[in-house]
Amino acid sequence: MIPFSVLDLSPVPEGSDVAQSLANTLDLARHAETLGFNRYWLAEHHNMRGIASAATAVAIGHVAAGTKTIRVGAGGIMLPNHSPLVVAEQFGTLDALFPGRIDLGLGRAPGTDMLTARALRRNLEAAANDFPQDVVELINYFAPATEGQRVRAVPGEGRNVPVWILGSSTYGAHLAALLGLPYAFASHFAPSQMAEALDVYRERFQPSDHLQKPHAMLGVNVVAAPSDEEAELLFTSQQQSFVNLRSGRPGKLPPPLAGYAESLDLQAKAMLDSVLSCAVVGSPDKVRQGLRDFIQRTGADELIITAQIFNHEARKRSYSIIAQVRDEI
């Protein structure tokens, strides 16, 4: 059985607010811990009213403080938005507070629109192109300080914080392979290059002090319910959210809407079929078979499962069903 983990975007449903969403995040993390999930990651997004985890390191501290054993981390920190030193200090602090439980996934996308990216960075010149060098600089801050080193991450130096490379194309696969780092692919929203990226990563992987063999974790959307019909209805919240985002109308997570997919035009349907092709939606039997097939097809070393479900209790129930079928795969 491969490990199953959780990716939580800390959704803000319509009629709710950020405070409630962050409370729900902690409640779901505690639930995932009791169910035996391996890690619990939060993602950096900005200027999105439907996502509460913009201050990702703060949200990670909130979750880690309220749990005991589950690994907690970033899936991910968008490194071009930050200096490597600041990230090393933040995650060095988290590791000092919660030793052996903190993960750091790094991405090179802005996690937002370009106007907001400019507000975050002030200077957009060469930010993404500097990503490989920034990753190496950040990793070096976690190493023990050397004699005469003038810039040090305190906290950070000497901390064992696992660094992951995130990706939705072959770019991250090349970098993760070159540096000998674990790789997390965003197949839950950008699956088109998944197979090619996995081939690149596995074929070009160079063992390192960090990792001796490739470890690929793949994102999967899973909505599980007692019946296929209920799961498909719950899934319409995520479908609406994607259509709204791609249409330039991002907002809070909408409630389920019966018949939503059938109401869309052909272009919107095609978009959903593409971006959500790595989704398993249905009853326990359907979810079991769908996840089994996905693992066999991809050879994933780990799955990280996300679910944009409007009702918090339904989302918890979905993860309970996933944990049940995980033990039967």
C-alpha cells in the first residue's frame, strides 16, 4: 500500500469566511491524522476569495500546533514570490517548533494573476528563471553553517527540512531529477504532461544526500460518498469553481448544483474534462477501483488527494471513505 496524503486548499465556501475555513482546515487535519494519512499540505494562492491559505507558513503552524504526528507542509511555497532566506527562516522556525514533521514543497508559478504577482514581488524580471538557483540557495541555508559564512538562516541552518519540487510540466521534473529531490506533480489540475514528466523524472534522477531513488507523489481529485449520485452532486462545487476561475470570475466555493455539467457549453465541458481528468468521483466501490487503476497506470509512489467539497462534514466523510478503500487497494 502506497502512502495517501492530503492537499487542502482551505476553501472558503459561499456564506462562510476565512476564520471558519481555517478552523475547518485544522479539524480536517486532525481527522486525516486519525485516519492514517501520511502528510497534510497547504498551498500558496493570493487574491482569491475562495482560498484561505495565502499566508501558507502561518497556516502550517496552525495545523502543526493542533496535530501530533501527521507531517505538515507546503504544497507549495511559490518561491519566486519570496527570498530564499526568508523561506529558510520560516521553515527552519516551523521545524524547530515541530521537529521531524515539516515538509517544504517549492513551485515557480506565482499562485495568482500577474497583477497580484507584481504587488507581491514588486519586480517580475527573471523571477521564474531564477528558480533553480533560488532552490539551491534555499537548500544550502538548511545545511550546517560553514566557517566564515556571513549570511545564515537562524532558525534554519542545520535543520532537516525535506525539500520537494512541485511541477505541472517537465520543467520541474528535470530540476527534481538533477537535484535528487522528491517530486510532486499537479495532476489534480494540470494533468496533460503527467506521463511525460514522470518519465523524465524517473529516467534522469540522480541519487543525492536527500534521496537515493525517485519518489513521485501525484495529485488526485477524489470525491467519495455513499452513492455515485451524491458524489457527482458534491463534485459540482469544484466544477463550478474551475469554470468561474477560467472565466475570470474567481470567488468563494459555490454550493452543489444539480445538472451543472449538462448546462455547460462544449468549450467549458472540454476544459473541465481536460483539467479534471485525474478525478475519481463516486461510491466506495467506484473510488476503490478508480484509485487502483490510477496507481497501476502511473506507478505513483504516493498520492496526495484534494477535494473541494462545499459541506465540511461531507468532505470529512469523503476522506473517511478514501481511508477505508485505501486499506483495500
